Amino acid sequence: MVINMSTSNIIPTDGFLTENTEESPSEIVTRRATLEEELLFKDSQDDCHRRKVPFRGVLVNKETGQPVDNLVVQAGREFALRKLFNLIPSIDTTLDNFNRRVIACFGVGIGGTPLGDPNNPIPPTPADTSLNTPVSLITTTAATSSIYLDRVTNGVEYNWMKKKFTGSPTIVLNSTTDEYYVKVTLSILNTEVRGRNINELSLFTARDTSTTAGVYTNFLMFNRLTFSTEFFPTENTKALEFDYYLYV
């Protein structure tokens, strides 16, 4: 990405930024654009400065550094509003249950593009409540897991449809730049989604039903994004890691 400091024009070139230095205006330097600069560029292309709009979610592929916007769906926005004012939804019935509901995990699917057109994502809609075609992350013979959630029994095996985040969420409160967001890391390991393809991803809220924390039920979609299909051959060791930023 190139930013012309004299005209404020933003021109994309492979995620790199070229600018004049303050010390020597005639000197040109090139560096990797920051995430914030990438988002500003994307906003300028869309002719809509959305970066400060509440509940903007951005997913960043940690290998490429490219940000991808996604949609916080109606169920996710309702969850946030209810949390602010302790307005209990019918699915949770009591305040104690609702207090146990958090954004807990993510899931992936193969319903994000038309059949036969793997590189043409179908935009999500605000009314989406589930992945179009969910894909299991892993199959095990164990009936319990400390990492995976939402199991589906398949004979003597279990298909796990959702996964907890990698590490704990972190919050950034920068009053100088007016950037307020939470970041969570999502990982797909080289043992997961083997022999499958994915082109949609969602975060889910869920209610913790255990006394020791970590056993979740009653999953509700928070956001949804679609993207060009990622292929995971059975014998391949491909892995992916993402950072998800939720701005308010």
C-alpha cells in the first residue's frame, strides 16, 4: 500500500506503504503497512469510514497480515446490548445463566461460496444464525475435550464442531488514537480439518454450565465471514492462525 502524504491519496501495492520522511521530505522510504493503515485504506476504497463504527470485527491472517472485514450478525448485536443492561434472553432464562454466556469459541464451514466457484465468497447477511454448511474440526474417540466443543456422535466417534480460542482475549484501550478493541487468536492446527475445505467462519457465544468453567452449551452465532476456499488435503500439514479484532 502506498500513501502519498502530500495528497492523502491511498494506493494499494502489496501491503507496503511508501512515504516521505518528516526529516527529509524529498526522501522516500518503504515499510510494511500497519493493520490500522490497512483498515484506513479499506475504508477509503469503500468510501465509508467504518473503523470507528461500533462492533466492527476484523479477522487478520497472521501469515499474510491481510485484514478481512466480517459481519456481526443480529444475534451478536442483540447479545451485546442485552449484556450492557442485564436484559435476560429467553434462551438463558435467569441472570445467573446469562452471566455465564460469553463469546467462547469459533467454528468453520464450507458454505461460504457457490458450488463450483470456490473463489467467489457469498456475503453474509445480518439475519444469519448459523454457518451455511458446518465442517467438523476434528474427529476423536474420546467423549470429552478441553479444547473442542459441540460434539456430534458418529457411531463410536465424535465430531467436534467448535473450538476454543488460543489463549485468553486481550483488551487494548488507547485514548490517544481512540482505538478500543479486544483481540482473540483462532488457530487451525495441522491435525484439524484434514481432507476438508473451508470458506466460512463464525464466532459463537455459549453458556458455561460447569462449576470449574469451560463446558459450554446453547451456542449462538456472534459474527460470520466468508472467504475464498482454503483447502486442507488429508496428507498435508497446512495450518492457519488468525487474530480477530472487535472494535467498539
